[in-house]
Amino acid sequence: MTTKYIFVTGGVVSGLGKGVTAASIGMMLKAKGLKVIAQKLDPYINMDPGTMSPYQHGEVFVTEDGAETDLDLGHYERFIDENLNKYSNLTTGKVYWNVLDNERKGVYNGETVQVIPHVTNEIKRFIYSVGKKIAADVVITEIGGTTGDIESLPFLEAIRQVSNEAGRENCLFLHVTLAPVISSSGEMKTKPTQHSVKELQSLGISPNLVVLRCNRHIDESARRKISMFCNVSPDCVIENRDVSLLYEAPIMLEESNFSQIVSRELGLDDNPPDLTLWKGMLEKAYARDKVVTIGLVGKYVKMYDTYLSIVEALTHAGIENGAKIDLRWIDAEQITPQSAPELLGGCDGIIVPGGFGDRGIEGMVCSARYCREHDLPYFGICLGMQIAVIDFARHVAGLSDANSREFDVESQNKVIDIMEGQIGYENTGGSMRLGAYECVIKENSTLSAAYGEKSIMERHRHRYEFNNAYRDLFEEKGLCICGTSPDGTLVEAVEISGKRFHLGVQYHPEFKSRPHRPHPLFVRFIAASLKNRQDTKGE
Ligand code: GLN
């Protein structure tokens, strides 16, 4: 079939859940039997979010093919359940980088290089390329930022051109805006939406659908005004209310017949969506009758976006285990041998997520030690695995100055060290081990029990590695090397047997967890934490 394009833009303010709206329509269309892919075009000038601070940008989501991307891609993957690729995220920086590279190579044959057509062509190349591998029926493209931003203009121009080239009937523009309610009068206001749509129209884009973020039902007068001033039919004003669980969003949007209207506007068959799996997952979520307290020990506290995929993966595993996650944010810098019992003791399990730089490291090592000594379930991810190794080296193998090269170059025992070929590139973007690699699993380990497979593929994003010079010593002392690269040279996972759960993985399992297909390691970690709660608190 002809490829259909859905463009999602945002107006009025940021943070309206544009990404979740894009992901929700993707999920519904896939449930109708279509092949769907999604991408995000980010107008900022960095090449990718890989080198941006979590304060600025939140989590960096990594794709199978090793692209460091915007966290909205995590929503797309979790909702649509389709692996995205390196065409799924594009920034102004990358566009210019590619265009200038072409210019240097003489690709433009001496032409004057301009925003139109060279920059817009490069943007369109990404839009046309993203769905090729899976022969997508529908390509969903979200434009980052808010209408009116100077830097998003070339992106809006590019999508306008796509609608001209691919045919207006094959393209749908979906504008996500806000309908504020004035508290004194209780009136829902449509003017910001009208202005925002006018701005888009001045760029040659007329939205087909307006998705209105609001905290109550849209009243008839607001619907009529938006329909009239924004030039959309009344049923194309879609209500986007707050939901308590993110995964309810598609179902809430369906109350306005969202997917049926999108199908109608795009001339797609209106097959009923098969929501068996999704609704089954929601049923399980509503039925959760247990609680499990998980401590997340990191250097960013209460920054949900920084650890977004981990928090979501915990939620998925909680749903599978019938438990709500009571997430306790623990500032790694506050943890000392003295404070550990108070800060960690009340938790049923501890997770140490990925991270960079030495702030908070000693508190994390202290947490790994406390967990190991008190048989409190410990799950270390990437940096968290390196931390488990440092604790083991210092406190079990007796190497008191053990550390990672990242935190102490002077240490005589760099049990975590730089990978060959990366020396000299420590501080540059895109120079890490990125994307999916195979990991071979040792039999009779927690890892093997969780996956039930001999070999798995997981995504990576790290620069430092377990130092093989210490392998024999640590194994002798009781550390189980439970996962390695197929040639055995890279340590991918370590655990300590005989504990409720003490496992570290060099990769990021959180990126592959789905609400209706939770990741086996998270499921097992939550099960172990629940068991611990029962054993120690009798609940
Ligand atoms: N900083 C560590 C490394 O580069 C861990 C990275 C991570 O946790 N993603 O190896």
C-alpha cells in the first residue's frame, strides 16, 4: 500500500504529551494490522542528545543499531513495540553536519547550498528512510519544540513539502495544544490554540486534527470554536485528558474515536484494533494488590525523565508481579556506612542505574556492599554493574583501592578499565560501545534462570569494561561471571550466587521492556524484592 505519513506538531506550551500522543496513535494503528514506525525531529543544534546533561534532556534512549536518541523514542518503542533505527531521531546539528559533509565532498556540484532545498532535502531523506527496513505502511513523525520556534522552521517546511510530494490524501497533520481553564470563571479557553494553528497555517500547514490537552471534558462551545477557527470538523477535536497510568492514554484518546478518525482522514481501512494484549495488561495493572519499595540510588534525585526507561521497566515488572512500585529516590551522595541502614534498610530492593562521572560513586559502592552483606536484592545496570564489581574487589577480594579508570586514574587496581581503541576519545560524543550486542549466558545462573535462553541481544552505552586481569581472582573469590560476549573476552554480567538477587549487567535491559512484555530481569528482580519484603516484613 502507499505509505501514509502522520506529522505531530505541538503548540502553546511544551510538555503536553506530544510523544505519548504520537506513540498512542502508533499503537492503535499497529493494533489495526498496519506496519508502523515512528521518528522524532528535534530542532536543537546538538548532533544528538548523547552529550547533553540529564538536567537538560533527561534519558538518552539507545536504539538497536546504536543511535543515541531522544527519550520520546522510548515511548514509541514501548507503545508501538517496534524497534526503531538511526533514522528515528534527527537534529538540526545532524542535518547540517550531513549537508556540510556533502558540500565538502562536492556532492552538490558547485551549487550554492541553501536551507531550501539542501537542508529540507536532508530532512526529507530521514522521513522517507525511516520506514524502509520494515516497509512501513504508516510513518509517524513528531516535530520537537513548539510552533513558533525559529529553529523548527526548516522542519515544518520539510513536512509541508512531503505532503505535497506524497499527496495531501496520504498525509495527516496532528496538532497537540493546550486548552487552559480559567479558575475564577471555570471557562475553557481556546484562543491559544487558535493562535497556534494560525501560526502553522501561515507556514502552509493546516492541521487535520487538533488534540487538546485539558484537565476536564471539552465543552461543546470550546469544540465548536476550535472547529470553526481552526478549520477542522468538530469530531477532529480530540480530547487528551490526564491519566493516572501512562498506558491508559490510547484508551482515553479512543473515547474521542481517535484512531477511527485518523483512519478516515488517511483513507485507511477501519479494521477494529486488536487490543487484547494491551487491555489484558491494563486489567493486570488495575488488579495490583501488593506494594514493593524499590530504592533508586543515583546522582539525580526525583528526576523521572533521567531514568525514564528504568522507571517504566520497573512498572512493567510490577504489573507482571501484581505489585505497585513505591519508588524511593535516594541521593547517592548521602549514603555512607553510617547512613546506609536508615536510607536503604526500609527498601525491598535497590537499583543502581547507569551514569557517568564520579559524583556519588562512593555512596553507590556503599549501597552495593550493604545489599550484599544484608542480602537485600541489588540490581546494577551499566554503571551499577561496575559498582558491584568495585565493591566486590574492595571488600571481598581485598583490593582496597579498587576503582574504575573513570573515577581514579591513579588507582593501582583498575578493575573497570578503558576498552582498547577508545584511549584518547574519552570525552567525545558517539565514541562509546553503542547498540545491540550478543551476550552468552552461563548455565545455572540467575541470569540464565531469568532469560531461559543461552544467548541474548541487549543494548549498550558505555565506555569502560570489566578488566579481565582480575577475572580469575574474582571467580576464585566467588563472583560469578554469568554473561560474556560470544568470544568470551568482554564481561557482560556478574552475580553472586546464593543471594536473593545480586546481579549487575553491563548493558541496558530497560530499553527492551514493554508494558505487555516486561523484561525478564526486571520481573525477577521485583519478584525477589517482593519475596524479601515477605521474609523481612511479613507482608
Ligand atoms: N560511565 C560508565 C561507562 O562509561 C557507565 C556508563 C553507563 O552507565 N551508561 O562505562
